[in-house]
Amino acid sequence: MSRTSLTVIFACASLLLTGQPARAQADLKAIVLKQLTTSRDFTLKVADQMPETDYGFRPVNTVRTFGEILAHVAGANYVFCAAAKGEPAPHAEAAFEKTATTRAQIIKVLAESVAYCDAAYAALDDKRAGEIVDLPFGMGKGARALPLMINSGHVQEHYGNLVTYFRVKGMVPPSSQGQ
């Protein structure tokens, strides 16, 4: 994740913890949800639009395949959103990169992880957003909204990777379709 993305995420989280009026918190929740839905929807669309034969594509040998990126996002979704829910992650970050190997399997685990996260985002309200929870990956403690914001940034980061894969294949990514 870029330094700029982290700065924005931490600035938003700071708003939650400063005791700003409920209206500011509600606005922050709307921003968090908008960020999620945009990146989530584009990621689900690239998963659907890439043909099965290209799920094993990687531009160079040192990066994940198209399918491995999606499987990685699915695993990470569980870790980030479990932290926001205050529960152990039902799947590890790398759980699907080696086990979900077909397009159908990857789309299934990605959709299931999105549904799991949707529940965490839906449960976020003004009071719960600022509650302190254990953050994933040894990041310490932070506001409940923070792992959700980091998750949205993580999904956006990898959507950017997938856009590059689309462009290398001569395809137009969902975020540019119709423009």
C-alpha cells in the first residue's frame, strides 16, 4: 500500500478517535462504504471478465498470477474484516492462493470473502466505528473502522495490479469501460 493511501486512512481514523460530532462520523462511514463498494465492485467485475485461460497469466515470473492476486485478496479480506468484527479470521491471508486454482473456485472464494466483509461494513455504526480492536498482522490496536479502511485500500491496490494485467492482455478494465 502506498504511503499516501496509508496517510489518508490514518487521517480518517483520527477523525473517528477525536470525538467529532456524530455527523462527521456518519460522513466518514459513508466515505468508507463508498471506497469499499467501488473497489469491491471493480474487483468482482475483473474476476468475471477475465477468461479462464488467463487466470494463470503473469506479466513476469516474479509476480502473482491474475488468479493468485484474486485469491490473495479473498484471504486478506477475511483477515481484515475479522479484525473489524472482533473475531478470529476464519481463513488465513494465504489460504486460497494454492487451494483455489480454477476460475470458478477463485470467483467463489472471492465472492464469499466479499459477503463476509459486507457484514463487517454493515455492522459499522457511529458508536462501533471508534471502538478499539486488535488490528491484524501485528499492527497493534486501533479503531474498529481502521481495518475496514485498510482493507478497502488493499483491494484498491490489487485492483490496480489487475488493471495492468488487463491492459497487457489488450483488455479494457471495468473502471475504464464506457469512457
